[in-house]
Amino acid sequence: MITSDRAAELFNDSLERCTAGDEFLDRFYELFLTSSREVAEKFRHTDFPKQKRMLKASLYMMILMAEGKSEIQKDLQRIAKRHSRADLDIRAELYSLWLDCLIQAAREFDPRFTPETEMAWRRIMAQGIAFMQSHY
Ligand code: HEM
């Protein structure tokens, strides 16, 4: 089992390689929106350039969350509230689809992606996703 520091480092470096070009998040949204009609419907009115900037920032927040930095909770709370039943109404089940599409895009765009990198992505995301789901 890799340490959480090592997972954070692997995830951060992989994310940097993925986001060095513009196409990683385009590919993620292409995969995610075609994976389910429910997902496509949710993003019907989305301004994607803005959405991609916000998603990228939130992926870095996942590292701080995984490291137990409480300062980040306020930002994540706002994002979680936006995804909750009362607002966007994102069901808990959609998060595993979201993560699988994100990891598939990372596999395609990170030239150094390995099974260890995938474990790091899953480990860093797990806490943030659990947080979002628990605020549904
Ligand atoms: C941990 C996982 C996720 C993270 C970190 C995340 C992050 C974000 C962020 C930062 C925003 C922008 C919020 C704002 O406007 O202030 C957003 C919006 C949104 N997210 Fe997520 N998200 C996640 C999972 C999901 C999932 C599973 C869905 C399922 C469909 C989803 C659907 C949406 C939609 C529909 C919007 C609004 C788009 C719009 O403004 O038109 N998200 N997300």
C-alpha cells in the first residue's frame, strides 16, 4: 500500500501532465456526457469553458481534502451543496461513473499512467467523493 503522501504526489504530477494541454477535460466531458442520458441532461445549459476551469480547481482541492486540511472544507461544502438534492440533484451512484470517466481520460492523456497512478487517483478522490455524497 502506498502512503498518502506518495498518493498525493503521484496524483498531483499526473494531473499536471494531463492538464498541460487543453484536451484532457474536453475528453473527460465527452466520455462523461455520452456515458448516460441523465448526465447529459444535467449539463444541458452548461458554459463548458467556465465549468472546466472550476473542475480543474476542484481537483486540486481533492488533494487538500485527502490531506485532511480543514481550510478546504468551506469551499467543498459550497460545491457539495450545489450538487445536493435541493440544487443539481446529483445521485450518489453517478460519482463512480464520474470517476471512471475521469480516470479513463487520465489514462489517455498522461503518458506515464500506470496501475499505481490509477490507485493514487482513486485514493485521492475517495475522500472528496465521500464528502460530496454525504452532503446529498
Ligand atoms: C467529486 C466529484 C465532483 C466534483 C469535484 C465536481 C466539481 C464541480 C464544480 C467545481 C462545479 C462548479 C460549481 C459552481 O458552479 O460553483 C460543478 C458543477 C456541476 N457538476 Fe460537478 N463535480 C463532481 C461530480 C459531479 C457528478 C457526479 C455530476 C453528475 C452529473 C456532476 C454534475 C455537475 C453539474 C450538472 C454542474 C453544473 C454545471 C452548470 O453550471 O451548468 N458533478 N461540479
